[in-house]
Amino acid sequence: MEFRQLGNTDMQLSVISFGASSLGSEFVPVDLQDALQSVPTALDCGMNFIDTSPYYGRGIGEVLLGIALKGIPRDQYYLGTKLGRYHESHFEFSAKRVRESVDVSLHRLGTDYLDIILCHDIEFVEMQQIVDETIPAIQKIRDAGKVRYIGFSGYPMKIFPFIIDQIDVDVVLSYNNYHLQNTRFAELIPYFKEKGVGIMNAGPFCARLLTNAPLPEWHKEPEEVRVACKQAADLCAAQGVDIAQLAVQFCVAHKDITTTIAGSANPDNVRNWAKWIETPMDEQLLAEVLALLEPIMDIGHIEGLPENN
């Protein structure tokens, strides 16, 4: 497993990390024993960062992750969670809720500190509050020793300079914006590096778009994107390659992205990711897939408040 420096932090993260959203059955029903086993499997495979949120399973994801981590020495992994998003349409970024949220997450996860705390999906709210109230409240919690590093996550590219130009953060997390069909996040990498901000990427499969699994009903990408990605998956399959393998390899190949977070409650999937990133990428197949996807490259969707896009 390769490890990379996360911005100006003292953390070296594995190039692929474990996303614990599936532990809360956030996207599909899961087998409880498989879900619990997926965590030590990820650690055994060399992944040293685990990402979660109170939003995943409306708290159940954090509870199950805490159970799965019980008995594993805390210095064997880095742990990050989020705050501010608690339900599909329930967002609260007040200083009071920040304090409550961190304490509840610590209790659920069975730890006394978090390596990373992220303001979750800030594009759904008036973002000036994040600058004026939320991050200053987290800074006080950091000073108390409960949190080590501070950042935020979201989908639209506009949110990143809006926050970073006004207040210091340690890390950012973008989702579904750096993968085979959409590389918009890469445009901001020089800016992040100049600011010393750690760079994390989530969603290498873009919510199953770049897999052979059926798409969920709630998938937001336009029809032309879905059709082209299905054609790309078929092209890979015809050459005996799972497009999910190419998707993971493509993401971790970007040396300036510290880690790519992938989520699954299936230990076999987790083992496959670790195996795939050690397998040389088929450059010819990649070129063919990118050529097929070129007409719909970087097409995405509106997420959150229109003014934040």
C-alpha cells in the first residue's frame, strides 16, 4: 500500500481509504456481519483512514463503526467524521450543534479524539455561516484536544475557494468530481497545494455509475452520462476487466490526491480495491474508455442551493 502526505498535517494516508457510509445502510441494505468485518478487512489491507458521518444511517453508521473498531488500538488508524448534515434535508451548522455533534460522534465511535472533522455538504446552506460561526466553533474544540484537523466537504467546485479564501482549513473532501467521467476537482489542485490544504477524493465509482451494478433510482447524473458509462463498462467487460478496477486505478494514479475514499460493507469488495491498486493499469484500455467518455466528460448536476453552484 502506498501512503501520501495530507497537506500540512502530520498524517500519511493510504492512497485508498475506507468509507463507512455503507455501515449505516445508507445506499443499500447490508449484512450486519459483513458490514462489521469490512472494517478490520480494510485495516488488514493497509488502509489507515476511515471516513464516516452522523448522516450515514442517521447515526447507526457511527455506532456500528465504533463496534467494529472496538479492541483495535487507536494508533493503528486515522478516523474522521463530519457534522452539520443529519438527515436528507436536515442541516444545522450552529456553534451549539457543532459542540453537541462532536461529543455525540466521539461517544458513538468509542474514542476521545478525531483526526479529522469535516463540515458536511455545505452547499446546502448559506455558506458564510461556515466561515463566521461553524469553523470558529470547531477551532475551539480543536484547541480542547477533541479534534486534530478541520475541513469541509461538498460537490460544487465553487464552495472550495469561497471558504478557503476567508478562513484557514487543513483538508477538503470532494465527492463524485474526480473519476473516469468527471475530473473537475483536478482543476483546483494547484490552488489547494498553494494554500497547503490536504486533498481527499471520494466516490471513485460515482454512486455505481462506474460499476456493473444497477444504478439507484436516486442517481442524479443525466441520461447521456448514464448511457455512455454503461458503454464504457461493456467495453471493459469485453476485455475481461471490471470497470470498477479501472475506476479505482485511475483515481489513485493522481499523485497530488492524497487519498481516494471508497465505501462498501462487503469485505470482498474491500479486498478487491487493495488488489486492484497494486495491479498495473491497462493504459490502452484507459485511453479507449476516456475516448468513449470524452463527449460527456465533466458533465455533472446541480447540488445544494443554486447560488452555491
